[in-house]
Amino acid sequence: MTSGKAASQAGHAFLDSFLTASPDNIRAYLDDGGTKIVLTVSSERELCDLFHRAKTAKLPCAMVVEENHIMPPHFDGSPIVTAVGIGPLPRDQAKSITKGLRLLK
């Protein structure tokens, strides 16, 4: 997907996840300056696995599924997972889920 589309999907994932966080985590995030990082995975399956690990760990998280959008070659209108948001949460909690993932360049 284009870098603009990726940024848009990351924004959706962040906001959706943010809205699932506890008031304490939201307050700590806002008080700390709101650090965000964007990581990459190699496949939709890996993105789904990441989401399910975060959900199982009861972390604030959200999965973004794009559908009815046409943008060849990546989007043909079929549902596709485009992003997962995790947090806000303390860094040590995130590392257990995101360890080994690379920063998006």
C-alpha cells in the first residue's frame, strides 16, 4: 500500500486501540507525551497473530479491516487486515508482544 494509505491505517489503529484502553493507561500516556511507534510485519497472517496475542494478553488493541476499497494491486474491495493498534500501555507490556518486529521505514 502507499505510504499515505499506511499512515492512514496506522492512525485508525491507534485511535481504535486508544479508545479501548483503561483510563489509567490513557492518563499515563497523555502525561508522558504520547510515544507511538510503527512496526512492520511480513504478512496479513502475522498481523492477525499479533492482534490475537495482544487480545489474549488482555492488552488494549484493535484490528483495522479495510473493505470495499479499490486500490490495485493491494485492494480489490475484499476485506483485508491493514493494521493493528496496541496500547497505550507501559513499554514492558508491549515488548512481550512486539519483540522481534522491525520499525517501519
